Amino acid sequence: MANELSTLIGVVLGAVLSYLVGMLNDRTRWRREHGARWDGLLLQAYSDYGQAIKECVVAYQRLAAHQGLTEDPTPVEPTNDALEQAAKAETKRAAMTEPLRLLADPTTAAAVRGLNDAVWHLSGWRVGV
């Protein structure tokens, strides 16, 4: 009887331990996969935001060069098309800011706000146009 009881306890203990190890492995795998997806989303947000900032700066710099406010090898006259292109770049920058603010850590989010302020000030020269 004692031999059967120890066998039964061993089987139950083995089943419980097997279940716990499997559950821990699944949880670890899920966290790793979730972290990789999160990192991918963050990388895409950085990339999209960086491209949007670049488009804004290039558009503003080329328009400002035409006014003699800065130097650029390809100045652009502030026609309706050029101003519309700058406005589209600004709209894209604003849209790309939101995912980055949501996904990034607080320090990066603060840096994004600072960069947005700088680009906003850079676009301010157009008020006199």
C-alpha cells in the first residue's frame, strides 16, 4: 500500500511539475515574442517620424533659401504647390508623432516634443510670406 501511495504521489507531483514548467515556458515565449513585436513597432515609429521630420526640414529650408534666410543649393519659390507640399510634410510629421509618443519611453517622448517645437519654430518664417 505504501509503495502504491508513493508511486501515486510521484506521478501527481511529476504531472504538476510538468504543467508548471510548460506554463512558465509558454509565458516566457509569449513575453519574448511580445517584446520583439513591440521593438518592431517602436523601430517603425522612429523611422517614420525621422523621415517626416526630414521632409519638413528640407521643405522649410528650401523655401527659406528662396527668401534669403538660409542657404540651400535648391531654393524653392513659395508657390501654392511648394506651400502645399510643406503643409503635407507638416501633416505627416504631426501624424507620425503620435505613435512615437505612445510607444517611446518618457525621455524619448520629451525629446520628440523638443524636436517638434524646433520644427514648429522653423516653419514660423512662413508667416510673413
